[in-house]
Amino acid sequence: MELDDFKKINKLSVKEDKNLNEEQMGKIFLKVRENFARQKKTAIKVAAFNLILAIVYATILKKDDTVYNAGLTLICTGLFIGSIYTFLKSRKFNNSFYSLPLMTFLSQTEKKLEFMSLYDWLFVAPALTLLGTGGGFILVNRLSRYISNTELIIFFWVIFFISLIIFALIVSRKDWKKEHGPLLDEVRKIRMSLSEKAE
């Protein structure tokens, strides 16, 4: 969809607010479109990487090692779920999104710019659980040859994996806020302004 088409679709809505003209809305539209294009490109790359990694792990299964195979299977499943999640996420940024009414467009844009929504956790939580469990199986399988206390191995693995997730979430949220925060604040401000005007 071109910028001129977007202006025509939302022309009446924009006129409702004297502080919001077509030029300002056009700039917001371009920022959103560029932001979503980057997100879509990144999501497709991550989906492809996860899928390739899952296939590679599937090729190193060992016929005579049940625990090791179980761990790899869980990891592959987690990676596959991650691949599906990121692929579906990339599909959310289609062209039809830009033809929505102005208020709906702004509201949906806010949701897409937020960090880790409930929809994201529905995929991420099971994927992380599978990856953590699979990694634990493999670690215990390998270290139990040298350390007899498997409970200690599991304990340290759980602490390490949870700490890794927390660290990754903190860093990811910080990076996400830096990259998407300014645009999210701008979109939210415009939506709230239009909502107050409508009331």
C-alpha cells in the first residue's frame, strides 16, 4: 500500500483532530511500515535459523543412547516451535494491516510494538521448557559418567538455565525498548489524543 492510499483511507479520521494533519500521520505511517518491515525480516531469519538448527540436531541422534536421543528430540521440538512462532509472527505484518481504520491501526500498532505479549508467551514458554529439559537430559547423560550425584547436576543446570533466561529477557527488553520504544510512545500519544477528542 502506498502513502497516498493510506491518506485517503484515513482522511476523515485525521481531520477529527486539529493537532494531527495528514503530513504528521503520513510520517507515522512510514515509521511504522519501516519498523514492521525490519521486524518481519528478522522474524523470517530467526525462523529459518531455528528450523535449520533443529534439522542439524535431528541428524546426530544416536541409536544406542536413549537419554541422549530424548534430550535432542526435546531440543529439536523446542526449536521447531520457535520456528513456527517466529514465522507466524512475521505473517502478522501483512499489507492488509495498513488498510484498517485509523484508530484500529493505531491500537493494533501499539500491540505489535509491545514486548512479549500473552500471544508470544504461549509459544515462548513451551519452547523454553523443552529446550531446558532437553539440555538437562543431555548434560546429565554426559556428566553422570564423571559425577555420581545427578541431583546436583540437575540443580546447577536449572539455576543456570533460569538465570540465562532472565538475563536474556532483561537484555532483550532493553534492546526492544531502545529500538521500538520511541515509536510506541509516539503512536500511543496520537491514539490517546484522538480518543480524548472523540469523547
